[in-house]
Amino acid sequence: MSQPNQRQLSRRTLFAGAGTVGAAAAAVTLLPTVRVEAPTAPEQKQPPARGGGYHLSEHVRRYFKTTLI
């Protein structure tokens, strides 16, 4: 007795599936690996020895750009 709902696996389907699996495996091996690095703490700047703490930082540069005419 044969069951009408059961599909037969044809040779064409088998080779198409094997090709798809092979292509997927090749793509996975060729993809670059992602390396996760541990976050580093920001470097602490030492204050100047003779006082005076002014230094040209990014927010100061932005301010100076807004004052240009």
C-alpha cells in the first residue's frame, strides 16, 4: 500500500539540497570572525603641576568655531 501524501525524494532535489548545504558551509568558513575586545577604561589625565587647567579640548574647539564670523 502506498500513501498518497508521502513525497518521493528525487535525485534532482537531493543534489540541489547538497549544493545548497555546501554553499552555505563555504560561506560560513569564509566570513570574517568577529573578535570581542574587553572595554578599556578611559585614560585619566594628570592636572598640570603649576596649576592652570586649561587645555584645548573638543568642546572648546566647537565653541571657537561658533564664534567665527
